[in-house]
Amino acid sequence: MKAIMIVGTTSHAGKSMITAALCRILYRRGIKVSPFKGQNMALNSYVTPAGAEIGYAQVVQAWAAGISPSVAMNPILLKPQGDMTSQVILKGKAVGVVKASEYYEQYFDIGWQAITKCLDHLASEYQMIVCEGAGSPAEINLKHRDLTNMRVAEYLNAKTLLVVDIDRGGAFAHVVGTLQLLEPQERELVKGIIINKFRGQRSLLESGITWLEEYTGIPVVGVIPWVDLPLPAEDSLSLLDRRPRNNPQSEITLAVVRLPRIANFTDFDPLDAETTVNVEYIDPKDALGHPDAVIIPGSKTTIADLLVLQEAGMGEALQKYVAAGGQVMGICGGYQMLGESVVDSQGIEGKRGEFPGLGLLPVKTIMDHQKVSCKRTVTSANPQMGLPIEGYEIHQGRTQILDLENTLPLFDDRNLGVTNKQFSVWGHYLHGVFDNSPWRRSWLNHLRTQRGLGTLPTGIPNYREQREMMLNALADVVEEYLDLDQILN
């Protein structure tokens, strides 16, 4: 199998970004390439055209490769839900919830079998596989059960590139320490080192590069500068790096509540790309302030995060905010929180019972073991009728509308979501709705009219075209600073 493996000295070193860039570079060179990550732990997920749930990072990498996402690109997805437990998504379907201590006893052999079958399938379909590792390949307490890093590299005999984040400091020690802890046959696969997130003057780094190459015997094949592009993030670690954007063109401020178990916050990338919009992430304990709208995002555990909002005082603050004329949107778990109550009689999320919601929409959610994960194509009903909308559902629980007379559907399928008749509270299950630019602009124009601002044009391309431009820009930067020919040869 022709394969390149991307591993990192630490989490958040830039593996996902480098993998996406390589997929786009190879695609532009006419090579039929596929991304792969054997096991992903993240709450940002996506539904493939076949209805399988996989990590969002692999979806972006598939788009970078110019292909449709498939479950073979991410056979195992772990979705943490607190209390040291995770939901296990195996080959696109939820198969159970396990504690970390039990996961490898129950799923190691099954997981490795799924990984190798998916790799064999991709190898039969593509000329090149670009694989992404997870965390570090040198966690000595975990290596014996690591399904994602060097076990995959050895199976593929993949040329492996070690990525280090120089911005956080200690890069040389990270590289040397990681290589020292690899087994000889693993280290033999490492053909290059990539120094990522470099902000300084290259000439000042040269002596360090010379030393590193002489000490390790492995060439530094790339020094990638800090890439300031709003690329989709793999997990919520990236939210910690996000700083308020000081954009003088911003006219609308949107506050996204950073729930403890926030999921699918990639929904807001299209909003962040709007030059007239400022997206701020606020903690449940923060003062709400006076944003133009508040968004409650998806959550892996609706009830636990709902209780956090109420205990922190954010629930009461949102109720007062709406009463004073504020605008609130809830997506997926956020939609469930907006209702009168959430019922979990089976203890699917842990504690059994009926839990009062925020009471901002006349709906009630009943948790169900059967998970909904599907692509959706619908037509908008509000704020503008007749717009084609594409998105996807990922949720457990069915939401009942308790008052049909005082709610209006957002889409031609009322079960997907509703708004109140004052158009101040919106709730729905459709992830990716903001990718649909006409609908996004229509909703933003609703907010703008509340402020007395002029409307934005709605006849613009969907966000995927902007995403394509970002992927090309990323590939341009990485291709300039990475000696790919040395790697391929």
C-alpha cells in the first residue's frame, strides 16, 4: 500500500491540518488519494451520504482530496460524554457506551479488524492513503493498545512524518523524546520531521535544524508557518485558542455558549467567515451581556449541560434576555434544552428522570436508545420560504411540539425545528444549516433589521465554495514550505 502517516509529538500539533493539506496537494497533482484515521476521539462529527457517522476532520480531509466522505476513512469514533465514558461509533453506527478502562477489553480486537478491513478497501480504491495519528505515538502506558498511530504505520509500511508544534516551546525535546520512545522498527518508518506553527525568522532556526538532523539522522522536510485560516477544528481544544476577533466591519455579535460537552461547533464556521459578524464563545458562568443573538450549540449530554446552564445562572439569564427582546437559537442538544422538559426514563444519559428545560419553546424531548444520524435535504419555511437546505441530523431523543398554534416550522418538515411566532426563539436539529448561505443571510438579515441595519445580499454561493478556497490556500502554504518530492521519492 502506498501511504503516508502523519503523527505528532503532542495533541494539537497540527496533524489534521497537515493531513488535509497533503490530501489537497496530491489531489491537485492528479493522484487519487484518501484520508484515514483509524480511531478518532471527538465530538465534532458528520453524517456521510450513506448515513454513517464519522469524525468531521476526516470529512474535511475527504473534501480536500476531492472525494465523498465514507465510513472507511474513520472506522472508529469515540464521543466522550463525561464520567470517564464514551459512546462508541463503530463503522458509522453507535454500538454502546463504555468506560475507558473497559473499552480496550471489549473493542480492541474488533476495532483492529475494522481498521485493517477499511485500510484494505481504501488501498484497492486509491493510489495513496494519507493517515492521521492521534495524540502522540510515544505514550508508553498506552502503546500496547494504541490502534491509531504506529500500529497503522507498520501495517501499511507507511512513510511516517513527525509533526511538532514549535509555538508552544520545547520542540526539540518533544521530537527527540518521541523518537527515543519509539521501537526501532517504528523509528525506522519515520522519514521526516515537520516543524509546524513557526512564527519567527527562518535564519534563526537553521542551527537548530542542523543539530536536529545530525542528532536524529532524520531530515526536517518542512517548516510550516503559522496558518491563520478559519479551518474546521477536530475537537474543542481549538476553542481555547480562539481569541475575540477585532474586526472593524463587524456589525452583529453572536454569542455561542461553550457548553462543557459542546458538540459540532463546526456549525458556526460559516458565521465566523462573515465579515459583518463577530462570533464570541462564552462560558456558562460568564455574564451574558447584550449580543444580537445567543446560540446554544449541540451537546453530547443534553441533560448534564442543561443542568450546568441552570446551576451557573445562564438559564435564568437567557430567559430574561428573551423577555427583553433578545434572540436565541438552539441547535440539536441546544434545541432540546430550549423546551419545557427533557425526559430520560431509561437513563440513556446517566440519571433517570424528567428535567425541566429553559421553557423558551413549547416542546418536550424524550430520550431514546435509537440514535438518529442521517443526511437531510429540505426546504425552508422561515425566515424565508422556499430555500433549498442541506444538512444532517445526529441526535438521541425525539422532540414533541406541544403547541402547534403558537409555533411556526423552520423547514417543510416541522419535526426538524420550530420558531415562536415572535421570531425570537429558534430551535432545530439541522447541523450544517449555516453552510446554506441564502438561509444564513436571511437569518442574519432578521437580526440586522432588529438593529436598524441594511440587509445583506442572499444570492451568494454556499459556504462550501469558501471552504474550497481555504483548502487551496492551506495547500499553497504547506506546498511552499514542505519538501513533498523528497517524501514521495
